[in-house]
Amino acid sequence: MNTAAVPFVESMRAAALPASGIGWLDAARHDAMQEFVSAGLPDTRNEWWKYTALRALGQKACVASDQGAATREVDPEILALPGASGPRLVFVNGAFRADLSRLDRLPQGLDVQPLSRALAEDPEPLRFVLTRRPSEPRDAFAALNTALATDGVLVRVVPGARIEAPLHVVHLGAAADADIAWHTRSIIGLGEGARLRMVEHHADAGGHAHFANLACECVLRGHAHLDLLALQDAGAGATLLRRSEFQLHEDAQVTLHALEIGGALARHEIRVALDGDRSRCESRGAFALRGRQHADTELLIEHRGRDTTSDSLWRGVADGRARGVFHGAITVHPGADGSDAQLGNKNLLLSEGAEIDTRPALEIHADEVKAAHGATVGQLDERALFYLRSRGLPAEAARRLLVRAFCAVALGGVEPQALREHCDALLLGHLPRDEEA
């Protein structure tokens, strides 16, 4: 393609690559930028982007970093999250902010630091992960992240440690003089038998139309358990693209809850590799969209070990002229006998102009497997609405109550209770009222 005709690609190509002074890292960044420019932005002919067009992003020229990120004013109330009393890392427009973070009292067995610090002090242990070439083709944004990400989170939980107070990682978009493209790279490792609770929190610190590109790689050793809440409440004008990869060894477990309510365009690609025998993934998620919002969730689970389990339940709600996309693909590879894969996706359309596209898929290459998937797109039950109206509830309150209950199925397992109640309040506040319909 002619990348010069695509302002976003051209603005990234023209950006000065971060100069680390580390030969292998600078070479990897150069190669990744060449890969991005060569590939260009994916379009709807790409199967993975079939329902998410990037024409508007392509026409936007962005500044490659925020030189004023260290001094952007942030309301402390934005950082307050009920139930998240543990350590906290805060990034503003992609840059680590020590003054807003809380890392002075790390629990025993937990090592947390920003990527920028690790690259400055001891980069060699990161060489493999930052230069590794994937076995499958990456999309353009993974290459762009490799080229331009200079910060992110490094988390290590030592074998046997149990970190119960959630680690709170906050990504804030703040107003600036121009639209900014920012990138973070996070690496999480849980040792044998370790446990970690974590909240990935995306929030708005002022009106903006920035582009955020975040990548996270997580490895769980044997018998480790990660409990992760992804709370996405980005700014109304933001474009937010995330790729989260999880590799599970034997008897490891990841429990993921996700709430998507923010952003103009938000896409989250979740890849789970159940490599170890008896490893397990439980995922629950909901999106609630209004206006012209667009949200895309790509859930890709691969069963490779024996007797592995995946249990996924997702809900979607769209109002106004919003559009939601859910693609759940489960692959049971040869040798993954005894796998149990369950996937369910239900969606509600609250207006004639809203649209939700759902694509569940199963691909099975092993014996003695239990697997099922299902998906629905419909409207609120008129009989239930009539029942609530007959008991004296106004029409708006009845609709909001039904939608809230519909999504609560996916969020009921969030712990602790204070955090679950906060998610419920955010969801309720995002649901449309009659005057917004």
C-alpha cells in the first residue's frame, strides 16, 4: 500500500525511534518500524479486522510521544478505586509517573517496576522477550508497539507468594496540545504456585483524542493463579488498542473479568495458550456502548495440554448508533485430549441504529473432548418490561434494571465486593437514559 497516503502511518514513520544506546534493542525497534510501515494499517479484508474499520484512525496524524507527560495535572480522585488498596503504578499518556504511584510498601514476594527503569538499569534480562519473533504473523500494531514502546509494567511474583491486595495499574489519557500516539509494553511472570490479584484500569484525565497501543505478555508457571480485572473507562474521544497474551503451564489458572464502557474505538485482543496439562482459563466480560462508540473483543483460546478447561461468558449491550463486535475462537489442538471448552455470548440491542456482530467458533483436533458454544443478539424481553411497569416502575428505570441484571451475570465474580460494587456503579452510570436515546 502507499503509506504516504495514510497520515497516521506516515506520522509514525516520521517519528524518531527511541534511542536506548542498547544495540540489540535499537536494532529490534528499527526492524519493527520497517515491518509496520510495510504492512500498513489492517483493513476489513483482514479476517481479524472484518468488523472494525480503521479509516478514521488512518486519516489522523499523531505526535509520537508526550513531552509534557511528567507534568500533566491529574485529579487524585481519578486514581481512587474501592477495594484496590495494594501497590499502584500510574502512566499518563504512556509515561510512568512516580509521583502518582504507590510502590513504597511492596508485599513480600512481589517485584514491580516500570519498564523504563529496567531498561535504564539492567536491560539484558529483557533481551529475549523484547526481541522475540512470534511464530505467527503479527499485525501492524504489535510491530508498532515493539518499535515505540519505552514504558510499561514489569511484574514478578516469586514462587509460592500470594499477593491478595490487588496490584493497581492505571493508564490515563490526559489533554495535550496535539493528538498523541502512546505505547506501553508490560511483562508479567508468576512463579510456581504464586497467586496475584491485579486491576488494569484505563481512565480519562481530561478530554482528548489520543491513540493508545498497549501490549501485555503474562506467563504463569505451574499451579500459579492470576485474577485480573480489566476496567476500561477511557476518554470519549480515545482510540484504545490492547493485546493481552497469557501462557499457562501445568495446573495454572487465569481468571479474567472485563468491563468495557469507554473510548470512541476500543479493541482488546485476548490470547490464551493452555499449554500445560490441567491448566484453566475462566473469562467473564461485558461491554455497554452508546452514541457512536465501537468496541471489539477478540478472545482466542488454544487448548494444547491434556485435560485443560476454558469457560467463557460474555455480554454485550449497544444503544444509539453504537457497534459491538465479539469474536470468540477456541482451538483444541492434537493431543489435547480431555479438554473442556465452553463459550457463551449474549447481546442486547437497545435501539434500531445499534449493531452487534458476534462470531463464536470451535476447531477441534483431539478426541474425548467436551465443547460447546452459543451466541444470541436480541432485544429486551417485552414481557419482563411489562411486568416491571405493572409494579409501578417507570419505563426508563425498568429498562435500566433489566440491562443491569443482564450484565451482572458477567461481573458477579469480581472480588473484593467493594470493587464489584464500583464496577456495577460505573456500568449503571453508562447506561442510556430516555433523553439520550
